[in-house]
Amino acid sequence: MKHIFKQGSDQAAPVLLLLHGTGGTERDLLPLAERLSPASSVLSVRGNVLENGMPRYFRRLAEGVFDLEDLRFRTKELNEFLDSAAAEYGFDRSKLVAVGYSNGANIAASLLFHYQGALSGAVLHHPMVPIRGLELPDLTGVPCFIGAGSNDPLCTPQETEELNQLLQGAGANVAVHWEPFGHQLTSSEVEAAAVWYKEAFKD
Ligand code: MLT
């Protein structure tokens, strides 16, 4: 998969996995990594599905309606890519923390839903429930931040709460942060994620 790897100055810090929104690239979220954990190594991956020329991580049938077969396939593909990237760049596979926005947050949530130990934490900006009816792996103690907008037409407050319940039900430590806006990622949400991150990964 097309990606950027940046070696960080602190090998003990979590490695940040950056996952952009629909139509984005692997460069989009680099400033977020800088804000969350400037000493971390960064692996930023471009989605390899194209929707009218716009990169995404999996296909959708319509806005908010996912192609679940493709979601499963792409989640597996990304998880395997993470294994090979860890071997290639020599980082600790068990220390990956995803930072995703929108479609990127959805594939991050799908990694959490499908594969035990795929991520050791997640910052999910405007995620949806990626898939329903799955038994989630044990996510005991996995720190998850959900940034949501109370007027987000794509990720409704009900769906945000459903995702929160599903992750908590699997044992994750979830914090939900609300912004009084829509689907956009605001600087105050980024700031809230940074404050949360500092506390969640203080060791
Ligand atoms: C998705 O398709 O993952 C969601 O609708 C968010 C987005 O527009 O990317």
C-alpha cells in the first residue's frame, strides 16, 4: 500500500498509524501526529480503493452504506500490511495507535472489530459503526477517543453512542468528545484529542 514511514525520536512511544478521510492522501494527517505525539514514529497509509478518483480504504454502495465484503477484505489487507510494515521498518507491531478521520476512522474501527491486538489504541475522528452483528475481540483496556459532531449528518449522535457501547462492551476505555458542529474536523477537537492522548499514553 502507498504510504509514508517517518522514524520518530522515541522508540518507546506508540507508533501512530494515520488514516485519512475520503479523497485524502497519506500527507493529510501528518500535522495531527505532530500535535499528538511529536516523538512517535509515523506510518501513514493511503487507501487503495478509488471512488471517482478519490482514495478510500474500502468501497461503499452509497454514502454511509458500506460494501461489507470489501470492508472485510480491505481490513484484512490493511492488517497484513501493518504486519509487513512492522517487519520492514523494525517497529513494535503491538504499539500501533490509529489516528483516523471519517473513512479512515471507519477502517480503524474495523481493525478493532476484526482483529485482536491489531491496534493498541485509536483516535477516531467522526467514525461510524463499521459493521454490525460481529462478536468483537477482547479490547480490555484499549484506549479509544471518539470525536463527534452533534450536527454530523453522516455520523449521527445515535450511531456515535452505538459505537461507544460496542467498544465499551468489548472492554475498551472509550472517551467521547462532542463538538457542536458537523462532519468537519475542528482545531478544538484536535486539541481535545491531544489532551486525551497525553493522559491515555502517559507511560
Ligand atoms: C465512509 O464512507 O467511510 C463514511 O461515509 C465517511 C466518508 O464519507 O468517508
